[in-house]
Amino acid sequence: MKRDYHLNKDFPFHITRWVPNTILEPFHWHNAFEIGYCISGSGFFYLGGKKYEVNPGDVFVVSNMEKHRAQSNPIDPSTFYFVKFDASLIGGAGNELLAPFIVKSDLFINKIDGQLQAASQIGGLMQHIWEEIEQEDKAYKSMVKGLLIQVCTLLLRHYVKEQTMDEWNRSIQAYKKLSPALDRIHELFHENIQLKDIAECLSLSTSRTYHLFKETMGEGFKEYLTKIRIHESKKRLSDPNVSITEIYLSCGFQGHAAFYRSFKKIVGVTPKEYRRYIIT
């Protein structure tokens, strides 16, 4: 079940072939941008409170730290290619190609239907990426990067019709401005980091920082920090030799009750239940 792949700093990219369980698993998320492509089968894909039917050829866009999970049809299990990458691979936080990944709106449709030309083109590129990674031919990383840029370009062209370029540019600039703060949170999540520390990092007032965070990430600073801490605790729960108390203290939680309450709310099960699930 565990799919928390760590991206290499020198080449922050990963592709996996994934068959979701027929039983609905807890939500998971990653500190990366993701693109999913359904190769075959059917089922459902969940992103937060959104639910999408899955069919062959469908493409899914998943933002940084966006909760998601998939469920296969027991009669016809789905198979996906899933790509994970860091913004630095395609030019950094200010790149316009990141726009489809950073729009925070309940109206945003994460699915591109497999019947559309964009989905078909992206599927072909995803297959090519898989083959390049498998073969590791000379300069394959450069080829993969080029293919990924093509995929992101197709995503942008598909979604650009839904917003004006001014709206896209505002989203990109806001994300670029917030990016140093996100890096700081990921670095210091285990400490008693406060909104004022993030405001100082950005040279903004706490009020402006709060609103910038909410507008850009779709959630407040505290909610985002808690999600980061829960994400790290999930990875550490896979080691049965480390106590749950050690885990939540090392992830920045001050008490047992706060950790259990936050974990259950975000993941859907308790830490003990999650640990049993991933090590059995």
C-alpha cells in the first residue's frame, strides 16, 4: 500500500505503475505534483471531497499536498501510470506550466476525460516516459524532462480555457511568492513554527501572510502545517520499532490527543489502525 516515494534532488521525478485496491484505502498525499493516466480497467478516483469515475484513457491532475485515493472495480481493476515531480525540474515555482496544479478551487475539474484529444496525447507521452525510465538509455533523463514539459504544456492548453491569462498569472505569482515559506515549513515542521515565523520569511505582515496562504494553498497555515506533520508521521508509522509517542513528538505534535484527533480527521483512521494496515 505504501507509495511515499522520495524524489531525488538531482532528478526530482518518479513514475510508477499502480493498481489501486478494490477496498477503499485511507487518503494519501505527496510533497510533489502528480499526473495520473489510466491505462486500463475502471473504478473511482477521489480528490478531497470530489469523486470521479475512472475509465481507460482518463488523465488526473493532483496538486502538491492534495489528498487523493483511488479504488478499483473488483471485476475490472484499474491500472495507472502515476508521475510525480518537483517544480524545479521544469523551471521552478514561477513556471506557467505549473498553473493547472496550483489552482485552488472546488470548481476545478481534476479529470481530463479519456475521449478528449488532450488525454490521448498525454497518455502517449506517459507511455514514452515509462519506456525511457525502464530502458535508461543514454541521456534518458533529458528525454524524460522534455516529455514531461510536453505533458504539462498540453495540460495548460487544456485548462487555460477555464480562466483568463491574468487569473493564471496571479495564481503563478502568488505561488512563487509563497514558495520560500513552503520550503521553510517542510524543513522546520518538527519545531514549534508559527505564522509569524513564516511572515518574517516572506517579509510580510502576519495578516497578509495568512491571506496569501489561504488564497494560494486553499487552506490556512495551521491546516497545511498539520498535514505536513501527519504526512511525516505516516512514513514513520511503517517502522514497528518506533513508538507512536516518539513519532508524534518527532513530528511536532505536543500531545497524544492532538495527534490522534488530527490523524483521524485527515487520514480517516487512527494511527494504530493505519500502522496495522501498512505493516500487515
